[in-house]
Amino acid sequence: MVKRRKPTARQVRLATELRRLREAAGLNSGEAAALLGVAPAQITHIESALAGVSEQRVRRLASHYACTDEEFIDALVAMAVERTNGWWEEYRGSLPTSFLDLSELEHHARFLRHVAILYVPGLLQTEDYSRAVFSARLPELTSEELELRIQHRKARQRFAIPYEAVIHEAALRIRVSDRATSRAQLARLLELSEAEHITVRVIPFDLDGFADASSTMTYVGGPLPKLDTVVRDALHGSAFIDSEAQLNTYRTTLLKVEAASLDPGQSRDFIHSLVKEF
């Protein structure tokens, strides 16, 4: 068995779900290993995403763990056997791993929902806007690092799955660069909001008593709701959240945020008015 050095977030998620199934069955790793006829260390490696797992072994483990959710088992099998060599792999070794994990997560997503407070979402940014955002990072990026991040972001923008962005007025008004950049970014939002798979909604400043949209988040729809993921910006990359209790909390937050935001038509009118100000 060859151990992985750096498992991807998708591989870690599969490992996490297999561990959760084992724990729900009330078995320890030694007992699970005995059922498979392998050494306990192999279960530990699988559940740490340091070793791969075959379709047959996933199904045997699910059976031993008394999991009867066939759709869920099939989804785990797909995670185990798919060997996607995605476009993001060309950036491996050049960009932080969290950038690549996010790209892989988006690639396999059924839908994306984003709440943005201070910046326009990356998937909707113009190149000049992205450049201004990345240029403000500390420590300062080299010109090569800056260009790699911009190229990677532009590649992420080639998506076709349903995407809904709820953007606070603050993000629309903050000038990350100059008036021209802000005006072009607003115009780009209006253009993208007309796409069939993209919905843009705005939370205006004058909304009373609303504190639910306090931070940026991305909700990534998995093949099944129990395989959804929330992505939060962290100091050194993205934090992936996938526990059922936390997912339920974020689902509730999303419903509140969307209910309080302007509808798509009103949001376009609002952005049009901002364009005139710039």
C-alpha cells in the first residue's frame, strides 16, 4: 500500500464519511479491520485519506456498518474510484493546496450559493478587480504569484452549474481600485446576472435589523445533501465545513439571507443605480 503525501479535500471527505459510518455502527478501527481481514493500520490510513480505497471495499465497509442508503453508498463509491485529472492540476506546486481543493470541489458540485460582504465573489470578478484584490494581500505577492492567481481565478469562472450570489451593498460600493474598475465590475455583474445559470441578489444598507449576513461563505451542493460543503475564508486558505449540524445551521442562514435580499430584478435595478453613481 502506497501512502499519499498530500490527500485532496475530496479524498479527505471520503475518508471522513467512512469514519463517520464506522463510528455510527459502534465499531472501533480494530473491529472494522477484522471484518475486512486487514491490519488495523490500514483502516487508520483509509480514514486519514492517506490510502485509497476500492469500490468493493467501500461497499463491504458500508455493509459491515449496516448502511442501507444505496444512493449515499454509490456517491461514496464515485468519490473513491473517480480519478479526475482536472485543469487545476497544472497549478499544483505553484499555488496553495487550498486553491486546488476549492477548484476540485466546485468541479464536482451540483450548485453553488455564495454570500459576499466585502468583495464581489471571485467567480464574478473582472480581471482588474481580481488583480486589485490579490495585490492588496500581505505578505505581498510576487508578479509571478499574482499572475498565477489571476489565471486560476479566470479558469474557475468557466462554470455552468446553477450559481446564486447574495452580495451586500458594501461589497458593491467598496473601491478595491479606482472608479473605472468599480464601474466595470458593476457592469460585469449586470451582464452575468442575465445568464440562465447565474442569479445575483443584493442586500441593501437600509435593511433594518438584519445581522445574519455577517461574513462571507460559499455553500457547495454535493451529489446528496449530506455531502454538501460550506467553504469559509480562513487566514491561510479556505476552511471546509461538512458536519451535519453545521450544515443545517448554514442552510438556515442562507434561507434568512435570501429572504431578506432583493429579488433578481430589483437587484439589477439597484446595481444599475450604482453604476450611475460611479
